[in-house]
Amino acid sequence: MEADFVIIGSGSAGSAMAYRLSEDGRYSVIVIEYGVPDVGPLIQMPAALSFPMNMETYDWGFSTEPEPHIGGRSLVTPRGKVLGGSSSINGMVYVRGHARDYDHWSESGARGWAYADVLPYFKRMENSSGGQEGWRGTNGPLYIQRGKRDNPLFHAFVEAGHEAGFEVTEDYNGEKQEGFGPMEQTIHNGRRWSAANAYLKPALKRPNVKLVKGLARKIVLEGKRAVGVEIEAGRSFSTIRARREVIIAASSINSPKLLMLSGIGPAAQLKEHGIEVVADRPGVGQNLQDHLEVYIQQECTQPITLYSKLNLFSKAKIGAEWLFFKTGDGATNHFESAAFLRSKAGVEYPDIQYHFLPVAIRYDGKAAAQSHGFQAHVGPMRSKSRGSVTLRSANPREKPVIKFNYMSHEDDWADFRHCVRLTREIFGQAAFNPYRGAEIQPGAHVQSDDEIDNFIKEHVESAFHPCGTCKMGAVDDPMAVVDAECRVIGVEGLRVADSSIFPRITNGNLNGPSIMVGEKASDHILGRTPLARSDQEPWINPRWQVSDR
């Protein structure tokens, strides 16, 4: 079996590339996917989002090694083992990231990935409803909507931010990210709008695109040129040949793992596992980054939260309405208000993200709500901690060693203390007076730095945004894995294009930026002239040097 292009992974970037590379019919594409079909209400119902990320059927089941700086806790790292990859098990929050994120990419060696370069690709992929005119795409495959925000708590959150002196923004994906405002969702007609729904399924209707189920074991190389992929399906092994290129889009965990299994990575580590070294790239698996968050929870004195809808009768009613009509509380992820804030004067652009939820519950559903309440998920966006993904063995079926080194930089602790205290300030505004009861978590007794640090150590959670393990950069950067056109340095015919190539994590959730990578990489792969650079300038708070708001 062979094709012009072989893509490993049907996730956010992989699906986008399958769609774009096959678009004009000139080239054939094979997509290799180990996961299951994305069928059923647990995947497609937005409100069911906590289920698939905890199910072995849909999730690779990765977890970290014990993290020494948070008391030896091991945190889960869900990655989608399903058509659409993690876009089929995520929270459906759509965030582009801040313009300065991409400017920093370009400055660090990823030339051609500045905001002016990537904005046209965001516009090409978007089908935005309600976004800022002139800044958003309206004809792309990826549908983006806003929730109805019919719960008064969503408006109280935004008004509280305004009362505290912060900016308000009507579109954080437009000109102005900074401030409080509506949150955007990848939901369409009441269904999760994953990369599979947006890109892969339309592509699979074309005669030049084929989906092959199997586990990618290694890249087949002839000398230093990639010519195919060895896959395992059931008990049989086979090779899928690539006439032009192999493209890895297997996630920030599996992409570096696959490179290392193929002899591309840190030479000493490869030799340790008996793997022949094809290209000594010490950066493979390094530079691992993530967003962490804590939940600040408050009792609600009025029975208006989602708690009243968590009983069996209400769940059945919500499920039935969604199954028959794709409407109601099942048709939203319930993340409908957000904020991006600057932590202090001298910070040029937001470094704190908020998700607001009108219920006090764990995001992953592992702890039930106990009463009426509301919560903010809050965390710093630019941690200085860095981790790694390394091989546990040369067995392709064995999970890699994942070490994020969470909270290993002292600045992370100061940043999180500020997040906790800032959230209390926001929840203490007059807009919440009709609703605010006692603080549930961390609790009013938690006040000193040491007490807040202990709370963070015990309760900080991943936002499930791993990235950076196949860093994009200049070819003379010893830690770069791919160049600015996503080509693996030192190997021909092989690219990586997914969130693993991020030089630095972006502001916010990573599904949108990952799809953008797939869109832009497609033009590089096809040898097309990149889309014309944008001349639009983002809004930067004129008071950023003297005030945090």
C-alpha cells in the first residue's frame, strides 16, 4: 500500500493536513490512525466532555511520573485515541493564542510563524459566528460559536471583572485578547465540531484519501530518507510506503516517541535502548510544556447553578433533548465566559487565563458536585518549568516516560499565589453579591503563602495542553527538531506538524493553534507560496508598563 503522503495521526493537525493535501486531487493521502471511530453521544454531545477523556476506549491513558514539586503526585495526560485525536475528547474551547506568542516563535528561530504570518491561516480555517468583523474567518471548515450565556452567573463574572478595573473584550480571538468576555466553542448544530468532523470526514469522501487503522511502530528509512511507516494491525505487520513524504502528527507524546523509535533523537538514549542512531537530535522529547490550573470554588446562595441538573431525572431529560433535537443543556460545554489578564505592571500581554463554570465540580468529572456553587479555573499561561518525554523501552507498545517537572521554577509558585488571590478579589466584587456564599475551595482559612502553596501542591491540575517536544527552530539550533517548514532536521522526506513543534506554549487552549499548524504546514508541504502576511496589529493595553489592568 502506498500514497504520495502518509500522515500518522488523525488529530487536530493531521486531519487538517489530510483535507488540504488532497484538496485539488493531484496527490493521494493515507492517514494512519490507531484509535476508534468517533461515534456515539459520549463523543458528540458537548456536555458529556468529561467522559471520553477518562475512558480507555478513547484515551491513550498516559500519566506522568511522580512529580516531585507537587508532593509526588502523578497527573493524567489524556490524549485522544480516536478519530479526530484530542479534538474529539477535549473541552471544545477555542482560543487562537495571543499575537505576541507567535511573534516570539519567529524571534526564537521559527521564521515565517509570526502573528502576521499565521493570522491568515486562522482566518482560512475558521467559520466564526459572532466574532469581530475583519479579524475572523467565516468560510472555513471549523465552526466556532458562543454559548447562550443564559445563566446570570456568566454575566456576573464579566461584570465583576469590569468592577475590579479590568478590560472587557467581546472577542478574545480578535483584535483584543485582554479582558473578560464570552468564551468560544468548537460546537456546531449542538454537536462537538472536532477536527474529524471539520476536516477528515469531508476529506475521506474524496477518492484520493484513505484511512488505515493501525499502530505506527517506526518510520521506515532508506539511509537518511523516510520512505514509509511500519504499522501493526492486529497480529500482522506491514509497511505503508510514501512516494513523497511522511508526516508525523501523533501528539506531543507520541510524535517524539515515534521519532526516537525510528532512530531520530538523543543518541545516548537511543543507544541505551539498542536503537540504531540515524540522526542525533538531542531536542527530541525535550522542551515539554503544559498549562496548570486550580479551581477556586464558591457556594451559590441561589439555586441557579448546574447542580440542580445533575440528578438522574434531569440528566435523562437533557440527554433525550440532545439525542432528538441537539439542543438544551447537552448542546454546550458550559464554558461560556472567560478572561485573559495580565498579572502585573510590566507584563505586555495576558499571562493568566480563566474558564468560568456555573457549578462547583472537577472538570474531568472525577468528583461530584456537593451543592450549588460556581468556580473559576485559573492558571498562569507561561510557566518556566520544562519537562521531557523519553523512551521506557524500544517496544512501540510501551508508554513513554513523561516528566513535566511541574512547579519546578520558583516563579510558578508566586504566579499561582497571585492567581488565587486575584480570583478571590474578582469573586468579592458587587456583581456576585446576590449569589456569593462561603468559599468552598481552597477555603477561607487558606490565607498565608505557605497555606496557599500547600493548597496548590495538593490540588493543582493539568489543563491537558502538552506541547513543545519536537521544537521548531533554526537549523543551527541544536535543540530544534524541525525547521520552519516542519522538516525534521537531518532527515529527508519527513516532517512533524502538530503541537509538539511549538517552540513555546501559546496563551490558552491548544486545539486551535494545532489546527493552524496543520493548515500552514500543508502549504509548506505542497510547495505553495504562503498566504499573504496580515498588516493587522493586535491591541496592547496602553497602560501595560504601569498597571496590571
